[in-house]
Amino acid sequence: MSENIVPSSKIFSIKDARDLSKKRLPKLVFDFIDGASGDEKLSEINSKALDQIRLEPKVLRNVEKRTLKKSFLNYQFDNPFGFAPMGMTNLSWPGADAMLAKESAKNNIPTCVSMASTTTLEKMYEISEGHSWMQLYIFQDEDFVMELLDRAEKTGYEVAILTVDVPVLSRRTRDDKNGFSYPFKIGPKQFFDFATHPTWSLSTLLKGIPKPMNYVTSKSGDGIFKRKESRGTTDFDTLKRVRDKWKGKLIIKGVMSPDDAVKIKDAGADAIQVSNHGGRQLDSAIAAINILPLVRKALGNDFPLIFDSGIRSGSDIVRALAFGADYAMIGRPVMYAMGADGAKGLRRIVEILKEETSTTLGLVGLNDINDVSSEIVAEKIIGNTRY
């Protein structure tokens, strides 16, 4: 059962959560959460591209009985968004993994458990009351990945996500500048950073330094998470091996090409997640929302699509659905929320996203989130010319 958590009274928007987390967290940790690759412009471009989508208000519709219930992969969820896979989540605040798991159970939404999670996949499944999906990469040690799939199946997982857009880890300037690495290396700069953020540091010390527990509890491999290890050998043969191994639903995350999407569909994937990794990989890529309609067109209307990258409001969730997504995943906003005010912050941000999504739905004249389509996107108007 979910805890009786009072939502944060400090947070009124995702921007508030970001600003508060920036003050509360060590710079090294905040920059790891907030940062992107290269010049970091793509992270901003993702959100700006979503914001440029204008919706058409509709009036004199009875929108009193709105519902956000959404079916995806034959699962019935109470909301059209879930929690994206994020590694080392407990860096945002001690116990963050459990916070996400509990909130997913309370709101009947999925939480995607990263293979680099700081809580084991088995424990996350238990805390989330079965609302967990398992996410993985293919590293050099493929046996470890296959072991994780065995563990996930034994635990009860029914959905696995294979992330494919990190064949090599991109350069993240802020992490390099701050000396962020795993395992952590504490020098004078990092020590000062932690010392000037005592609430986070003392709480983290009391709870224990976050570790990638799926690695620590592994029976194969060396139990060490090598963050910068190459994943460049991952190809369609790899996908075939994963597809043959995993009998549950398989989602392929990180797709930004219609041609790739068609090949992945033909290879037996059950769903595709359109994503540019929140701007954390190819910094010269297109905004994820701009490629979404092209992927939808290539795959047809019925193939399941998830979207992430740049979502910062409930109206962004509606925009993504209008552009062809069936479901949305939220990443940085929930990390900001927990960094800002722990479980209270997370609860508040989820409430805000639900409220904003429902409000946007009503203002475009709809009662059911499943009725969102491109019809709600406003035509461009220049002067008196409508086109």
C-alpha cells in the first residue's frame, strides 16, 4: 500500500523543482541529472520543439467527466505517462528508487527499472507491486544481460526495454568538468562540493553510497558497473538474440529513424520508444518530437509507440500523443522533484503532471485521453492567412 505522503508545498512547477534541486544537491550530482551531451543545446531544443506545437482551444463542449486512463500493450494504466529508466537514481536523493516504485503503484503507472538501478530489480518489483518494467543495454558481457532477463522473468516482469542509442557514451562536459565518475573518486573539489551540501551528504552517508545493485548481486561478470564501457557491438543480431530469449513484451528504446523503426518492427519488437536520450547522446540530432510523426507514418496507426525527451508539462504529454505517441515517459522532472523535496517532491510533481494533462484535455474539448489526435493541433496563422 502507498504511504500517506503529504505533497511538497515548495513546488508549483517542474521549473520550481529544478531550481530547488539545484540548490539542494551537490553540483556534481545536479549536473549529472541536468546535463546533456556536447554543447547541451539538444536538451533545450527538445523542450522548445514541444513548446512550438500550438493546440486549438475548443469551447462549448461538456468536459466535466475527463479521464486519463490509457491502455498500452494491453495493460490498463490510470495515466498516460510512466517513469523512464534512469540509472543511479538514488543520487537524486537517498531512497529515490523506492519512491518511484511506490508512486508507480499508487498511480497505476509503470516504472522502468534501469539495469544500473541502485535497487535490485527484484526489490523494485516488490515495492512497485508489479508495476515495473526491466530496462537493459548490451555490454561486452552479454551473459550478464541474459542473466538479468532470467532474473526478471523469474521475478514476474512481463515487459523488457532494450535501449539501443548508446553504442558509445557521448561526451558530457559537465561530468568531465566536475570529475564525475563511477566508481566515485573523491578529490578536494568533490569533497568541498559535498561538504557545502550537508543535508544531501549526511543523508547519503546514513543510507549508504549508492551502488548498482543489479551488478553487485550478479552471479556472472565481475559485479562492477563500467559506465563508459563500449556497447558498440549491439546490432540486429543482438536484437534477435534478445528477442529469442525474452518471451514477454519487448520495447526498443532510442529510435530516431523511420527506417530503423520499420526494421525493428519486422525483427519482432512489440513497441518502439522514440527518444534521443533527452539530448544526452548525439548532440546534433533532431528534436525527438519532430521525428515522432515520421516514425508513426512509417509504422502505421496501430503499432505501439512511446515518446520521451523534453517533456516538461502535462500539455507536453498531450502534444506527444497528438503527434503520434500512445504513451509518454518522464525522466528529468521526477529526478528534479526528488532532489528538491524527496518523496514529497515526487508526489507533487506527479500531481502537477496529472492536473496539467487533464486541464489541457478539457481545454481542447475532450473528455478521454484516448481521443487525442492531430486534430487538436492548431493550424498556423500568419496575419489573416490561415494555412
